[in-house]
Amino acid sequence: MEFSGRRVQLKPLSIMTPRRCGVFLDGQQQGLIEPVHWYSRKKTIGISDEIPTALQLFLFTLLTFNERRSGQ
């Protein structure tokens, strides 16, 4: 997606760990979203201050609704 003219991506870091995702801003990793445990639905989110607060909240909301919909 684009936010204020900058490209933002949320993508898995590996085929082997698809639930572990990186947050990329203009091609550079600025955050990490991963499960607390391999069997857990809970996630830890660590995002750099480089990403604006509004966008951080949007990503959090997007992930929350995606988890509910997919049933993971």
C-alpha cells in the first residue's frame, strides 16, 4: 500500500514461518509481527517510530480483523 507517498508492505519473512511477518517501509524492514509461541494466536508487534502512529494503528487493526476472519 502507499501512505503519504511511501510504500508500505507487510509480508512473511520466510516460507517456513508464514506467521512471522516483517513491516517494510520503502523496502527497508521497520518492524516485526510474530506469534508469542508457535501454537499461540497472540502476537507481539514491534514497529519502528519511523512509521507514523496512524499507520501503526491501521496495521494493528488489519491484523486483528484478519485473525478473526481466518480463525487462526
